[in-house]
Amino acid sequence: MKQPTADVRADFPQIRTALPGPEAARIIERDTAVLSPSYTRSYPLVAARGEGAIVEDVDGNRFLDLNAGIAVVATGHCHPQVVRAIQEQAARLIHMSGTDFYYENMVTLGEKLAALVPGGGPRRVYFGNSGTEAIEAAIKMARYHTGRDKFIAFLGGFHGRTLGSLSLTASRAVQRRRFGPLVPGVTHIPYAYCYRCAYGKQPESCSVECVKVIEDELVKTIVPAEELAAIVLEPVQGEGGYVVPPKKFFDELQAVARRLGVLIVADEVQSGMGRTGRMWASEHFGLEPDIVAVAKGIASGLPLSATVARADLMQWERGAHASTFGGNPVAVQAALVTIELLEKELIDNAARVGAHMLDRMRDWPRRFPVVGEVRGLGLMIGVEIVRDQARRERAPELRDRLVRMAFERGLLVLGAGTSVMRLSPPLVLTREQADFALDTLEDCLGRLVVS
Ligand SMILES: Cc1ncc(COP(=O)(O)O)c(C=O)c1O
């Protein structure tokens, strides 16, 4: 493994203590006593500061962040231009409630997002604070506009945890268990998860059965078309395991939606804001959604979300939907700078470094028996971990061990889906950092044995 300079370089990891270190252990003990046990911590990282793709913990250990706060800090941790914009805006105006009053930067960001989303034509923008709020707004708008109450969503999809968005989420049982009844009217169908095709097909020769089922079966049985408001999907599934469908999935989906007269809602909360090497994952596939949900990477870490819809859809009466904090001026200012940085260089960097990583990882299934598939777009990369390549048997315990081994070597990665390791680094990741990360992961994979 090539790590000779790791000890001295500030842009590489350095582990100085056993993990967790003493200070981290103390904080985790206090956390455990007082905070909600529902939080899903994978390993004991207690962050103290971050810069670019590096996070330092409270004991002075340095980690290379291949997760970016779950695909949030697109411009890296504490990008100086983002920090400056936040500080200056905080000194001018922290809050005013865009629901009740006007301020200019909220309009400017609305104009920017309206122009950016795929599809062309006039768009309107609703601001919230989180991904789940962007989806709630999409659900309510689709119902309001169409007068219909039914939705089709996809198995493996994750759209949030409030009750409306949770009704669309079909990612893990633990997220839904004991919370029902959820919002009625949602039907889930298999996603184009070609590695694990629900119809037993191969991507090259399939007829996109996972979309055909909508017209062939659903609308004839349980979802009459005249009651169907929208089809909701992530263009690349995130929490479901970084699953990238083939283009024909989207072609067929748009054709079906057109024929049935139903809306398409693209949840770009995780796949958007440059992560895939384009501003939106939808762009890779020619997908032109009616409504786009945006959050996570939009403001480099400040809470902000947007629901961007065709202007003729976002026609609801005054007071129909709003939020006290949505479109907060400080978060909006961070988003404006974030978009500027993305457009100037970071989307290109995501495409370039992501392609380099995928290129290097292409032979992992051949080199490592526990790797079933490597897939991704830009810096949204998933590695399917299996017990057995031939049978594609999932191996969550091996995946968890891999995530933990990486952590102990100074890499922050997370799981996704049942058996996938995901890489979603900040879009400032350099090629050298990427190579260091891949060297380290290769070393971990080489040591990972099926027990
Ligand atoms: C695709 C997608 N949609 C929605 C959400 C929910 O976002 P939030 O956690 O900000 O509510 C997430 C969060 O992981 C997501 O990945």
C-alpha cells in the first residue's frame, strides 16, 4: 500500500490514538445517555473540525471523508468562500421568514434553481429545510394540482422519514416498523436494480419489465390511472445502494407517464448538486421531471431544501403550504456560493475524479471475491459486497466489517442498501486523495475474508 507521505500531509489521514480516542469516548458516553438512540451511528467518530475532504476528531485523528456528511458538504468542509458568505450574511440578516416577508437572495436562488433544473420551460420554487420537506411539498403539490391521491414509488427508494415521505420510502423495515398507518395510496414496485433484477433479466436484453408493470398490471388492478397523481423516484437510488438504472428505464418511464397523464417527481436530494458529475443525475438519462426535490448538497451543510416544479403545477393558493425557516437567508447565501463553485469547477472535478476512481475500481470484482459489482456516476459510487459472486449472496456483516476497517485506517465511508459500501466524498476530492483512498480500500478488501 502506498502510504509513505500519509503522516506528514495535512490532506491525508493520520490516526494517532486507538479509536475511539479518550476524548471521543467521553463524548460518546454523554451522547448515549441523553440523545435519541434512533440515530444510526456506524462507528465512533466524534468530529471537531473539517477542511476540504479532511475531518479531524476531538483526539486529533485526521480522516479522509468519503461520505461528506451523507452527501451534503459538496464544496468540502468549511470552504472559505462558503464560510465567508455565511459570516457576512449572518452579520446582515439571519432570519426574516420568507413565508411572510420578502428578501432578495431568496428570489435570486429561486431564479437560479428554476433555470438549472432539467427540462426547460418556466419553473417555480418552494423552499424548505430538509430533504423530507422537499418531498412533502412535492406530494402535496401533486395531490393539489391533479386532484388525485395515488402514487407509485420504488422498492429500495428513500425519500425521508416524516409520515408523508416515509410512505414513499421503502428502504428498510426499521424505518417504517411501528409507525403505521402511513399515508395511504402508495404502491411500490421493483426499481431497475439490474444486478438484482426482480424479473430475473439481464440489462442488455430486458424489456424494462420494472416499468411495463405500471401499464400492464397496476393501472388495470389497484391504481386506476385517473387516480394516479405521480410516479416518484430517485434517478440514482441513494440509501437503497447507489443503484444506477439503464437509460431505457427512464425512456420507458417518461413514455408511460405521458400516456397515463401522470407527473414524474425526481428526488435528487442525494444525487443532485453535481454529485454525479452533472448538476442533476436526471441529465445523464434525458429525464425531464415535472417536479424536482433538492436538498443535502445545496448549501454545503446548512439546512435548506427546494422543491422545483413546472410553474403551471405550483399554483396553490396563498397559505396552502409554507414554512417558518424554509429559505433562511444564511442558508440561501451559502447555496448561492455553493452553486457558483459547483459550476465553476467542482462538477467537472466530480466527473473527472469519479471517472478515475471507477476506472481503477472496474477490476475489483475480478480481484476481490467479496466484490459483486462496482457502479456509479461521478462521485456517487457503490460497491456491492457479497459472500458469493456466483449467487450474489448479500453480505451485510462483511460490508460492516469493511466500513469499520476503513475507519480504523482513517477513511470515512458508510454503508447503503443491505450490502453496499457507498462513496460520496466532497466534490473537492483530489485525484491523489482518491488514489490514497482506493489503495487503502484495496488493502482492506484484500484482508476481508468470508467467515
Ligand atoms: C434521496 C433522498 N431523499 C430524501 C432524503 C431525506 O432527506 P433529509 O434527511 O434531509 O430529510 C434523503 C436523505 O438521505 C435522500 O437520500
